Amino acid sequence: MEVGRLPISASQRGKLISAGYTTLASLSSLSPSDLARESEALEILKVASHDCRLDQPDKSNGIFTGAQTAWEMLHEEQSFPRITTSCADLDNILGGGINCKEVTEIGGVPGIGKTQLGIQLAVNVQIPVDFGGLGGKAVYIDTEGSFMVERALQIAEASVLDMSHYNELLRKELRTCQVEIQPTDILKNIFYFRICSYTEQIALINHLDKFILEHKDVKIVIIDSVTFHFRQDFEDLALRTRLLGGMALKLMNLANKYNLAVVIFNQVTTKHKEGSFQLSLALGDSWSHCCTNRVILYWNGDERNAHIDKSPSLKSASAPFSVTRKGIRNSASNHKRIKLM
């Protein structure tokens, strides 16, 4: 059915047609939040939904589509591979690694390894399906200038070497997977964006939908860090909250729409709680509801640790990890304990 036949005002029809929405099918691709930018949104949705049912009386696929059962959702979540961090202990508390269709926020003090982890994930998302990976590509948004291409190459070389060792083990069991990916191929599959202001950051995130539509093999979007420009350039906190909320909503929609992982790195601050100062992720309490999972990286003596601070599906837990020449790996102290046992 054409939009021109809907029983709405001429100005409303004109707005929809001029925006490129000429049929009910084209309207079905809009989310209510997108359409809500127009003051007449609710009226248009009601009329379109009613007319769609009249136009297709024997079909249930009205303007609101995509319903699935909880069983289907669980099966989908359990069957889709996660992105490994290359640290078994960290993967364990994350339920197997970084999950797709979710926004994971990771924060920590300077030097704890946030950028190292980001580069590791940009490499690991490219692990081929035959080796238990996603075989995807990465978008890396760098707001602080901390991304190091030499380090990315080093981690990529270690990843290819790990796959070769894995292949040797498979060959002993009469199964083999050819390691075709090269370190330079891994670098070619990381789309890098350098962002120098909060306006550039917002503009890029608004553009990501189109970019990922053109690069459908992108399976992770990494922002390192989401905080930098919003802490440096802002005095109007109410405006900052609105902009961050809108940005978070777009990222959540991207994760769900394209079945990819979004990983946001954040800075930390201290918060006085229960008579002591504790690490807390920056941007305030309102921002804390914008992500599915929150992970805080912290020092425990001279050992790096990760703690699940918030998650609807993961229990609160901590795990040690190390930053080595090869990238993120299990803690050195854990290796010592294993050898002693």
C-alpha cells in the first residue's frame, strides 16, 4: 500500500514522501524512535498499522515485525560464537567472550590495558569460522590517538601463529584447517577512524549505519574512548547527557540490527561509597544504564584484574589478565600456579 493513500493530512504525506518513504513496507524499516522525530509520529504509526491490517487481512506481518519467542532468542544467543579476549580467565567471567548484539563498556585507569584489549578484540574478531571465530571485520574509533598500528601488527602476527599451532594439533587428530589469513590481511580488515571532537564523534556514529550496511562483514565496533571529548569540552551537563543518551541508543540499535558487538572504553573516577573511595566509570549514573555489560579493569598489587560490575546475564566476578608482547593473555601468576600443581 502507498503512503499517498493513508488517511493522514497532506502535510504529513508530503513529509513522508519527501523523506523517501512512499510505501508501508518502507515505513516498516523505521524504528519508532526514528519516526518520533516528527510531532505527528504516533498518529502516523496508528493509521499505518490499522491500514496495513486492512490491506493484508490474512497476514500477521503488520508494520511491527520481528517478534520471536524467548526460546528462539536463547538458542540464537547460545549458538552464536563470542569474540575471545585471548585470556581464558577473562573469557570465562564474560560467558565465553564478548557477545554480539550487546554493548559492553570497559573502563579502567590509564595504563591498565584498555587500548591493548581493544586492539586484541579488533584482531580476534577476524579469527576464521573454522577456528571458532567470527571471520568478521572491525571498526576502530580512536578519540585519544592511542591506537598503535605497530602494536596491532604485533598482535596480528601472534594471532596467526596461535592459529598455526592450533592447526598442528588438529592435524594430529586427522583434521586440518588451512591457515590462509596473514597479519597484513588482519590490518586491512580494521577500519580506523581518528576523531578529534565530540561533534565528529556524533557525526561518525550517525554515519555508522550506512557504513556497516556497505560493509556487512563488520562484527565489532570499538570506541576508545567514548569519554574523552565529552569530559574535555562540556560545561552544559544536561546537553551532554542528551547527546550521550542518543549516541548510546544508536549504538544499541546497531548491535541488534547487524548482529555485531559494540565495545566502549571509558575512563574511571573515584566515588565515595560506604565510607571508602571506590573506582567508578565516568559520565555519571545516567550513562551507566546505556550499556548491557560493564567491566572495570583495576590493579590488584602489580596484577591486572577485570571485574564484572553490571550485567543482566553474567554474575559478578573478577579475573586476572596480563598484557604481553603477544597481546592479552592469562595472568603470569596463574601460569605459575598451574605449573606448581
